Amino acid sequence: MAPDRQPTLTGERVTLRPSTPDDWDALFAVAADPLIWEVHPAHDRWQEPVFRAYFDAGIASGGALTIVDRATGEVIGSSRFDNWKPEVDEIEIGWTYLKRDYWGGSYNREIKRLMLDHIHTQVGTVVFTVGEGNIRSRKAMEKIGGVLRPGTELRLMAGEMKPHVVYEIRRP
């Protein structure tokens, strides 16, 4: 049975809920900040046509989640479950971005903990694919217990094939 990739998850600070096409305006308002993408391999994702393709792919994936600040009701970002591989009991969490006001760890840790706790009831291994040079995201992965797999894989980002590293977190 396929895992539930669009749950509603509620933590102390955030709620993650299924993304819908109606989330476009709020999510693009967050994503339009070029500094969010500064060290990301898709450094052009702040541009409307690039973000539109990313947003549409997220909706089509069936795993996109919109992140809402519980205190204010404001949409502050998005994340996604995707690339489920039942033959190896693995799924990917990624495509995460947050409004810069929410950077610094505690929000990202809560988001990832909610997502991991949910999906680990259904899938044994979660992977996170991070641009090799994206030190910000690599440090965040290490903070939440991600274990670096050997090697790199190439992904198309901003019109170029760029190397990515893979971290994994197995079900406790």
C-alpha cells in the first residue's frame, strides 16, 4: 500500500497540510526572495516561471505540503514527500524552503520531525538529496541526524546537471 504523502501534521509551532493550487500566491510570495535560493543549486527558483514549474511539479507529485505558522496563520514555506521506492522501502523528503524569518533551526527541526515521525510509520528509510555545495542544508541535515551516503548523484538544476549528496535517516 502506498504511503500517505499528504497528511495534515500539527506541531507546537507549525501545521503542514496538503498543498493545493490555491496556495500559489502565498507560496510564491515566500519563494520570490532570491536570498532563499542563494546557495541552492536551483538558484533561479525565485523567478516566477521557474517557481511555477517547481510549484506545478509539487502539486502533480501528490506529496507537496504547505507549511503554516500556527501562531499567525501565515504560510511560511513548503516541503514534499516524493520518489517513493517500494522495492527498497524508501522515500525522499525534500524541496523544502522557508521564509527567512523562520531560519535558524527550530522550525526546520520541527517540520522534519513531524514528517519523519509520520512517514516512518509506513516507510523504513527516508532520504534527503542536497546540493553538494549547499552547506546550509547539509548542516541542517546533520543537525537532525542524517547519515551521509557515499558518492554523489546528478540532478538537473537551473539548466545544468549539478552534483548532489544523499543523506538517509532510517526508522528508529
